[in-house]
Amino acid sequence: MRRTPAALAEASPGPAHTIEFDGRALTALPGRSIAAVLWSHGILAWRTTRVDGRPRGAFCGIGACYDCLATVDGRPNQRTCLVPALPGTRVTTQEGNGRADLAV
């Protein structure tokens, strides 16, 4: 018998659903953050820095560093490591701070 975290916790996730990332449908399991879903699909960067346009993705995973910002359902500057991936969520790559009036 293979011991996995889900088996040890006797967890049984609900059925998968879909979120959208830059127009692409991605499968997500219930309870995952947007960052976890992106990682599970091999997507490591979903923001560029405002000065040099360097790629950024999840770094700390606990909402302290702001590297994982993305536009979620039209709202820029959302920390994807903290936002749950709900069915139908639309995520788009964010360039720089998204909008000047919402700068971080």
C-alpha cells in the first residue's frame, strides 16, 4: 500500500473543475490555490516586473513576498498563493503593478 498525504489524512478531494489562465483551460482540484494550480500545470511565472519585465511566480507561498501577483477575475494585484482556485476563475498574466491606482 502506498502511503500518500491524502491517504494518511483519509482525504478524498471532490471532483476537479476548470479555471482559465490567459485563455487556456486548466484543471483544478478543490481546495487548491491559484498558484498551486498553475504550478501543477508547469506554469512557473505569471507576472513580469514593472521595470525590467522579468518573470515572477510564487516565491514564498504564504503571501508575504508579492511575487505571485496576477489579475484574477479582472482584479489586478491578487496574491495567487492565497486566492482559492474556484470553478470558473479567470486568471491573466500581470505586467508590472497591473494598474497604477492599485500599485503595491
